[in-house]
Amino acid sequence: MAKETNNTNPKKPRFSSYWIYGIILLFIIGMQLFSGGSGWSTPPEITPAKMERYLAEGDITKIEIITNTKSAKIYLTEEALKKDIHKNAQGQTLLPSASQVPSYTVKFGDAQNFENSINAALESNSMQDTVEVRFDQESNMLGELLLTLLPFILIIGIWIFLMRRMSGGATGGAGGQIFNIGKSKARLFDEKTDMKVTFKDVAGLEGAKEEVQEIVDFLKNPEKYTSLGGKIPKGALLVGPPGTGKTLLAKAVAGEAKVPFFSLSGSDFVEMFVGVGASRVRDLFKQAKDKSPAIIFIDEIDAIGRARGKNNFTGSNDERENTLNQLLTEMDGFGTNTNVIVLAATNRADILDKALMRAGRFDRQIYVDLPDVRERKEIFDVHLRPIKTSESLDLDFLAKQTPGFSGADIANVCNEAALIAARKGKSAVDKQDFLDAVDRIVGGLEKKNKIITPDEKKTIAYHEAGHATVSWLLEHAAPLVKVTIVPRGQSLGAAWYLPEERLIVRPEQMADEMCATMGGRAAEKVMFDKISTGALSDLEKVTKQARAMVTIYGLNDQIGNLTYYDSTGQSDYNFSKPYSEETAKIIDKEISRIIEEQYLRAIKLLEENKDKLTTLADRLLEKEVIFKDDLERIFGKRPFEKKDDSEKKEEELQEKE
């Protein structure tokens, strides 16, 4: 038999402040109704002449003169009220009244004259004994009460308003939350209502996914690890360049873990009030411990995790340091609860405090690097799911065309390609749309209407042709994809290359890349015997490369096997250099020598291939955009060009046949 539910105790209505307002309103209405006994309406007003006429006819029984309001109340006899002439007079009220109700009111100017006229009328009609004349003053009790209570009501109302605002209001609003300012701003992930991201939605990052997946498994099945004596890790730090998927990986952990997941940013701890950051850290870990086992995710932890005691010129109490100290204590202090795991993400791990990075706080540091060509293909596969693409689209080709792109960049490429295809009225996104999207993101928006003189256009064409020629003739330079002289963004022309993805770089490889970069200015020198300001970005690039060779990588014979690179990033705040003035002169001289050597080398290459350079520049002036095939027709195939996997497979199939 089903158990019947008991509804004998219905839920009582909640008390509301509006009830008080209603009671006060009813009280005011009651005061208005019952004060003076005048009921709902006021007596009709008559002139002093009519009053004298009614007085002469014997209809008036009493006259009450109110001196402070300069008015008089006229009371009629019972017989007079029955006359037709007094049908508009007030005879009775809707409510019972203890006193007689006036029938008319009269307004007068001077009280003495009005009194004299009444006395004269009474004497002429010999009615001094039958008509009662009284003098009185009338007071408004409600008005006086309100005037008395109004200051107190205003003060109490303002006080209630400020208290509600300071406490965040009834719904915890954003206004001036004084009482909640020390509370944590962490958002608790709800797997039922929030968008659920799983590890399947995170392409690439195999090693990072394996690390964080183990943390999720530990929370789901701790006996598997604790039975062998293992302990749950305290935290994992996701480190990597922007856009590589650190926050996305944390979202996947939130989607996969069946435990409470608190998410917030490092800047949420920062406030202008002293002690607020530490209070919020305490409140955050208290909430997490109450719901343990739980996961806390702090995005951009470098906002509070910067190394202490650095760059504190003021010498004052640093609120950020207090927040960091509290975080260190909560993660691995005297009374730490081991059922709370902290995930954090940053792209500036070099500036984090050493105490934060030690084992026992962040036991694992997971480096999330830029994706390689295989991982880029997987990322394209994820982001192309909602996009209508043509059947002939090759993901391998797209992955090769986007070297150095992060996951966020690839998502942007897919979205931009869809927008370009829609702009052109296509039914599906094809290969050319993706190439245009890459050009748009790397180079900027095309500016076909930019005014360029023929002489400038010729200079730009030879500049870009010089880049293409030198890169084609050098073994370690990146192979060309296409060259354009259409202005794009801030550049007047551009050359796109497909760089080899190297883990280590040798001096000869860097030298070839620098020589190809200087090919633009060298072409201007060879063809026009003049140089221009168009090589600014090229000069900036080669100067950085040469400085890195000398001061960072120890690839210079004069300086030797020394590096002046500081991985902690603290040298940026120092006013002194880590080397002497004599060494600084040698560094400057070596940087200049390396660049000039590659510049002269580029000039020599272009002078030897001047006819081919001219042919390429003329073709560029004619078409404005040329591709790898055009260079092959002019220069022939590169003898040292490496074949990719698809070309190797085609050759193997041809040999078998």
C-alpha cells in the first residue's frame, strides 16, 4: 500500500517588509477618515451673502468660526435640511461620528468684519438666543503627526536602504557588497545546466590529458591508488603559451569529474581593501572542504602568484603577497585537508613564486605546448564539426598551412573561413576560403583600394621577389608558399612560407633564415642601387635573431659559451646589465657583423640570379599574387627540398607498379 503524504502542516507564508508598508498605509487612511469626523466628503462652500439669507430665514442653528483657517462651519436645523433649497447641503456621513456634521462652509477675509456682519444680522432678526456663535481653532492631527515622524522615517528608510545595498540586496546583487566582500567569488560548476565539455572535445594534448585524467580517476576511485600507499596530488599547474587549451582542459575536467568544481580567476582575489584577498582564499577553501572531495580551478594564477619581495618599491604592505601567503598555507599548511585538488593555469610560469611551485603544493607541472602538425589536424577535425565543408577539403593540407598556430588560432581560422564563404555566397567552405582566412589572420585585412604609385609598386614587387628568390636558393630557408604585393594590414607586400618544425636549430639554419629575410633589401640594392624604409620588419626580425645567437644561445665565437638569458624574468626589473661595457661593445659589433654577412650573401645570390629575379618580379607585377608553382617554372625544383609523407607514398606506389 502506498504511503499517503501528510499535508497537515502547510508551509507558512514568509514575512515580507511590504506588510509593514501596508499597515502604515491603512493607519494613515484611518486617521484621515476618523480625524474631525468629516467622513469621506467636505461640506459645500457658500458665500457670506447666502449665509446671511439663510440666517434671516431661521435655517441656521450654529456658526463655528475657525480663526486660523479664516473659514466658518454652518450647521442647519433639522427642518431646514428637509427643504429643497438645501438638498446639496451635507446632512449625514457614511461613517458614524460623535459630533454634528457641518452643512456648509464659508470663507472670509477679515475675521473682525465677518464677526460684525454676523452680529448685525442676528440683531436685526432678534436671533441672538437661537443661533449659537462659537470661535475655535482647527488643527490637522495627521499633518502634524507626519511632520513630527517624517525625519525619523527618512533616517530609518535611508539606513535600511544602505544596509540592503551593502549586503548585496535580497538577491545578492552587485551593489557595494560590504558584508560579502570577503566572500569567495568562485563559480560552482553545475553539470546539469552548464555546457559540458569532455576530454573528447579536447584535441591533441595527449600527455596533458593523461595527467589531468589521472587526477579525475583518483577522485572517482581513490582506493585504486591509496591501496598501494599513494596519496592524492595537491595540485597541477597548466603552463603554456596563450590559446593552447589550458582553460579548455580545465573545462573538460569539470565535465568529466563527478565532484564539485569551483572555477575562478586569479584577479578575483584582488581588491582595493586590505585583507580581502586572504579572506576570499579562506572562504574558497572552506567551501571546497565542505563539499570535499572537490576541485578548485584558478585561471591566470600569476595575478596573485608572482614571486614575493620583487619590484616592491613602495615598501608598504602588499595585499597580493598576503593573498599568496594564505594560498600557500591552504594548499599545504598545518591543517591542510587532502581532499581538495587545485588546478591552475598560467602562461607566465617564470614569474611565479618558488614556494608555490614546490612539490606538495603543485605536485605536477603540465606543459601545454603549441600543437604539432598531427595535433593541428585533430584540432581542425574538432572545430570543423559544425561547419559545412566541401568534400574535397584536405585536413592534412590545412594542418601544414598553419605552423605555429595555437588551438585558439585554429578555431579563429575555421570561423573566419565560414564567414568568408558566406560573404561569397557559397554553399560550403572550401580550400580557398581557409587559405584566405589564414592570410586574413596572419597579414590582416586586404586593402585593394590603397593608393600606390607605379614606382612604389615596382619597388615592392622586387622586394618580395628578392625574399622568394633567396629563400628558394638556400637549403635551410623555409620553402615558399606564395608571394603577394597586395597591401594587407600594415604591410605593403608579404611572402608566406612553410617553415620546418624543428626542436633544435643550428647556426647554419639561422644564418639561411636571416639571409632570406635580408633578401628584400638586397634586391632593392641590386636592382635600383637604392634602399628604402620598407625593410623595417625584416631588420627587426634579423636583429632579434642575431642578438639571440650572441647573448642567449651561445652561438658566437667571440662571446663564447655564455648566455645572459634569465629564465626567472627578474632581470627585466634590473637597471644594470649582466655584462661589462667592454662586452657590450663586442656584442653590438658581433650582431652587426652577422647581419652584414648575410646581407652581402643575399646580394651575391641575387646578382648571380638577376635575370630570374627580374622574371619573377615582372610576373608578380602582372598577377599580384604568385605561388610555389610559378617559382618552380622559373628556378626549377629545389634540389634539397624534403618530400612530405604523401609524396613519398606516391613514389612508392609508382615504383611498385
